[in-house]
Amino acid sequence: DLYEPVMGAIAVGKILQPQGALIVEHERDRPLPERVGPRDEPGSQAALQRFRQSFYGGTGLSFYSVSEYDVGEPEPAQQEANTAQ
């Protein structure tokens, strides 16, 4: 299964332009992560964040964009949950 290693290499290598999108075709029953990228290194790191997912029969398409985040900060989903409380 090469999905996450390849997507992680794309995030770490900063191959995708900030305004670009990565579209990954996969089987419907093979879910892909919402976010892929380095999490262990200090400082701001590039990651790929899923912004859309579509299914066509047994095929899925997951759409990712570049997302910058600080490892010490909560991820966007956690920030939204904290803000809503």
C-alpha cells in the first residue's frame, strides 16, 4: 500500500504548489487520511489536507491541497472544536 508514503513524500518534498491540488484515485473501501504530512519535526511544516472526497461506484477520488501548520498548535479540526465550545 503506497498511498500514504507517496503522499507524505509529496508533502515533505513540497512538490505541490500552494495553489495546486493532488487528486488521488482509490477504491471506495480503502479510506485515505484527512491529513498527510510530517508531524514529528519542530516548526511549521507542509502537509496535505483533504478538502473533498467523491465516490463513483467502487472508485473514490480524494482531493488534497497544501496546508501549513505548526506542530505545536492544534490541528484545524481541533481549533474549530475549541472555538465552538
